Amino acid sequence: MAYNAKTGKGLGRFYSANHRAFTHREWKGVADTLYDFGRWLKLYSFITVKLGVHPILMIKAMKRYRWMISYLTAANMIDRHTMGLRGKELRYTHEEFYPIMRYTIIKLRDIIVRDAHLRPKSKRAAKLRANTVMFDEMTPSIIMAGFPTVNWLDIGMFTIGEPGEVDQFANLYYIDVIERYGMPADVCPLPAAEAGVAVVNDYPIVGSCYITSSMPCDGSIGQTTFLVRYLKDKNIDVFQITPPQRFNEPEVQEYAVANLKKCIEFIENKMNVKWDWDAFWEGAKMYNETTKYIMNKWDINCTDYPQVCGAAQALHREYEFQEVACLDPYFVKNDRKVDKMMMKGYRQDVKNDANKPRYRAIVWACPAHYYTNFTYWAQHCWGVKTLVDMECMLSYHMFHIGDKEQAMIDMAKSYERMMMRSHTNGGYINSLDECWKMCEKFNADIVIMYDHVSCKNVGCLHGLYEDQAREHGVHLIWVPHDLMDTRTVSRKAMRDSFNNYMFNVFRAKPLDPTLVDYEDALTW
């Protein structure tokens, strides 16, 4: 099948087994191609403005850190997610991704101007580090809403999490490093890679203290040991937030609040500041507003005319909460804009009875970092539209503005329901039972069940999922992956498992046959 610019069919032709980038850019018609190019120009213009003023530091950073190089492929990541999209869906996706890239660029600038590895003798860099708190990848930083004069940076997300989603090869070196030190190869690649970064001294040192947590699983708890040792060798104090495991029980909230108050006290003493309730209320208001908008998206997607779907919805919320802590006014402004666009698009579809999905799906369990656009592939190849992703259904309760005691409980719940924790901790009901509730809520006939081969938490529920899927009459499509190590399960192998189900169970015909079998083992 040749590529058809009008219908967007023939997308498999853009991939080549011998190239990391696409063979050429997609022509989407005059209006959509101009819009696409305009967004590309907007992204690179912002990169030039924010990072171009520090050319020497950027060169030093790229020579010093392997993970920094992966950010050069950021535009390719946007292209992967927008390929084949037209009209309002193209615009939704660009609008959802741009705040992530914008925030990342700003924080990369903040990293290079502070980093002790890059600027060991700079007095200005030392002053900036003295007023910065570092966080790990899995610990939300919403606690910083009460410290408006103190900066924070998530060193785990920028060295491991985001590079691995931008570039499927970004984490492999660090995984290999820690395995050479004796770590078993069946350990989850996330904590393995994080430990590997510490072993080769590739974490930027950008603050004076570090906040970590009890993480979602035993592997991540083990990784914390590496990080604590690594940072203490650099005279950096560490505080570990330890949210309770059985967080559905109201009795545990007293402990959770006490733990957060100790963290607040730690930051106050370390940074010589006091908790500011007025500032916290402003941050809580932003959190509430962004939460309202993500819930609006879910409500619309429960109807026959879903709008903001797939990775655009999922990654936006994940980064908005985990990395940004819902404390960036730009994200709030952008959410308002997308909400208006979405409601307009919904009304148009209802009026014209248009754009009903061929198949309705939800994503469950932990997705592959190296294949974030898998849901768009399923949409273009088979007509399977992903209405919601489990990983973006993390913290979506509201903060009680003005009630200090209840607000502390609300913040504790945010840490209890952070990414990778909200459904894998607190008992099987948060994972198993919740899945069927969401299938009913979203009227989904398919669960794209990510089968992370190194995850012990979800693996123990494999049989129960199979049995209960049959009881509920839901198609459970297992898609194996290894989170950050594409060598274990390739992108092509993930697609093959999905293809087999669609061919053999649904007896379906692909919408775009060129997407059934192609090779992207080298593509970023």
C-alpha cells in the first residue's frame, strides 16, 4: 500500500530498518502540515531561547552525560505521536505534549547552571544549589508548594525517566553497568538503570538535599539504597517519605501526615525557611484545577465521542503531577485551552454523529517507556482507541482549601497514589477490581494489558486477570515488554502479540496493512 496523504494510510512506509529517524516527513494536507511545521518551529525556537544562551555549558553537559544526548531526539518523539493524526486530534496531541517539552527545556537549563559536575568552582552555581531540593523520579514534589522561595529539581526523571521515553536506547548503558556489578537481569530495568546512573556518577548534583520515598515496589526500595549511599558520599542529606502500603484504610492517615510533617521540618531546617500556608493554598488551587480538567477528559471519553485519547492524555497528566507537581501556571493555562478545544470538538462530533471508535480500550498496568506511542499504533493499525491509561489515574482527589488538617491528609493521599503506586499498592482491589470498574465506566471492550516481564507485583495477578476477564466478557490483550530494556521485548514483538489477538480472536482486518509488519528496532 502506498502512502495516502488524505486518509493517512500507509504509515508503515515511513519506517526503515536501517535508519533511526523516519524516511521522510508526513504530508498531511496544506493546513495540517503547516500547523505541524509551526509546532516544530515553536519547539525549536523555545529550545534556542532557553538553552542557546548557554552554549558552552550545553556542550559540556552533552560530553559529560550520556542521557543528555537523548534530548536531541525530542522532536522525533513528537513526530511519533502525531504521525497519522489530522484535524482536532492533531491539535489536541501537540497541545498536550508542548507543556511537557517546554517544562523540560526550562529544567534542563536549571540543571546545567547548577550542576556541581559542570560548574564545580562557580559561586553562582553553589548559591543556586544551596537553595534547591532534589527529588527522585517516583516522588511527587507537591510538598514544595509550601516553600515558594525554594527551588526543586527531579533528578531521576531527567536522567532516566524522560530520556527513556524520548529515545529507546537511552537507558541500556546504565542497565548493563549495574548488571556487570552483579545485579540479576530479571530486576525491573527502572531501579536497575537508576542504580547504574549512580555507579557511573551520572546524576547531576544540583541541590543541597534529596527527597525520596518508599517507592512502588521492592526493586525501587533497593535502588534507594544505592542513591542514598551515592548522595551521602557527596555530603547531601536525604529524607525518605514513606507512604503507608494499605492506604485505603483511614487509620493509616495519621501516620502518613506525621511522616509528611517530618519532611516539612527537614526542608525547613535544611533550607532555613518556614512553611507558607498561603503559598500552599495557591498551589493546591492549581492542583485542583488541573485535576478537574483531567476528569473532564475522562468524562468525555466515557461517551460515544471520545476526544483526547492515548499517550497525549496519559503522558500529559503523568508529567503534570509527577514532575511539575501541578505547580506550573503554564500547564494550568494550557489545560484550560485544551478543555475548551475538547468541548468544542465533542459538540461537533455529537452534532455530526462522527468519529465513533471502531474499538474502545483502556490501558492497564505499567506501560513500556520505550514505546509510548503504542496506543497510537493500535489506533492507526486496528482502530483501537485508548480512552484512559491506568498510569495517569494517579492522584485525582481534590484538596480542601482552608482546612489545614484535611489538606495535610489530602497531600498524604497524593503521595500514596503517585505513579506506579496507586494501583500496585494497597491490595489487589486497587489493580484487579478497579480494572473492571473502569471497563464499565468507559464502556471498553478491550483491555490493553501491559505485561511487564520483570514486574513481580502485577505478575502474581496474571491468572486472576485471565479468569475475571472471561467473567466480565472483556477482551484482555496481553502485551509483553521490559519497561526500559527494548532488547528483552522489542517494539515489533509488542505489536506482534497484539496483531495475533486481532487476527485470531476478532478476525479483524487492519485499517492500515503497512503497520502490521515493519521494523523499527533502530528508530529512536
